[in-house]
Amino acid sequence: MRAVLVTGGAQRVGAAFSRAFAAAGWHVVIHYRSSQEAAAKLAAELPSAETVQADFSQGDAPDRLARSIAARLDDWRCLVNSASVFKPDDVTALDPATYDKAMSVNARAPALLAQSYLAHAKARAGRRVIQVTDQKLANPNPDFFSYTMSKHALDSTIRMLAQTRDNGGAARLEDRVYGLAPGAILASHDQSEEEAERSHLLNLRRRRTMPHDVAEAAVFLAGGDLASGETLFVDNGQHLLSQPRDVIYLEREGAR
């Protein structure tokens, strides 16, 4: 059975990825850092799933995880790098600890995991790497400074990893490396659900982007054949706006 590894796949949008791939007939490897109970519960609900643990802030954990999965799965067809940390700092006051954590988990780890996946994973068809970034790539603002920098760093890996081995790159000709850039989806940071419901309408369509929207896009990328190195925005047009602050704060300031 074709298999997918979903990092951070036990909770929030990661769990939506896991469910969508399972519904499409994939064996789902659910990665977690500390959410063992949630991962086990979700795996038990899916037709074919297992759980794996790794702390991506620790050294060579991404490489060790990829090697262990590649050694026992003969059709590891997709890697979805969705694990992420989202902590506040801003353009006037970078917090070094927040920066180090964001760059480690949001940029370094998915880059290392993708490299090891492309070096070791076996698949019966072309392999797919999906780097989950953010609509902030095209619509930046000064809030969540370190987080946004880390997503820009992750974005830079997509086109480089997509280059084939014939050109000195990491991928084979049949492989594809994609970006998936969601907009605001779930309540985050210190938001209430009511605040999220209002703030997540601040896009061109005035429609809330739902976890299943992004998850279905990932399944599409995993089975499709778009040009490697492309990024798909799933945000109801939010990235086409120029928003001076994160929608959390725009909503609190009464933006409409």
C-alpha cells in the first residue's frame, strides 16, 4: 500500500492531513513529538495507520526518522512536512529563543527530513515532498517575525530540492517537490474560537479556509503531476491582499 508520513499528524491541521490521506486509501504514518495519546487515538480510527515519535528540535532526529521508515516501507510515496511552531515576536523585538525554535522546527527539520527521504525512500512511482509553508510568503506583516522568517526559509528549499540529480539536486526525474501555503485556518496563539471565526474571513472571498480544504489539496498534490517546485496557495485569496498585521490583530482592531 502507498504510504505517507505526515509530520505533526496527530493534531490540528496535521490530523486533517492524516484523515484525508487515509480516506484516499493511503497508509498513514502519523508523526508526533509529545502527543502520543492523540496520535494513537487517531491511528486507531483510520483504516491503515501507525505512529512514530521524534523531537525535531533534536540534532539528527529527522534523518534517523526517515531512515527508519525507509528501511521498512517499500512504497513510501509521500512526505508531508506539516509540523510547525507558531510563537509571537515582532519586527522590533526578535526573541532569540523563539527564533531558534522556529528555525529548527519549521525550516531545518523539514529540510533534513526531505533530504533523507529523497536519499533513502523507496516508492513504486514518483515520490512527493510537500512542504507546508504559509500565505505570509506573499502577504507578510511584522507580527510573528521569527515564524515568518522560518517559513520563508522553508520556501527556499522547495525549488532547490526539486532540482534533479542530473543537475546536482536531490530529486529523481519522476519525483516532485511542492509547497502548500495555507491561510488562516484554526484558532491560534491566544485567539478564542469566536475571534478566529471573524478574523479568518479577512480574505478576498470572505470565506473561512477549513482544514479539509488544505488536506484535500495535499492529497491532490501527492497524486498529481504538476511541475516540480511549484507552490499551491489554499487561502481564499488572502495572499493577494496587503495586510499590515496578522489577522489576529486586525480583527481585534476592528478591520473589516
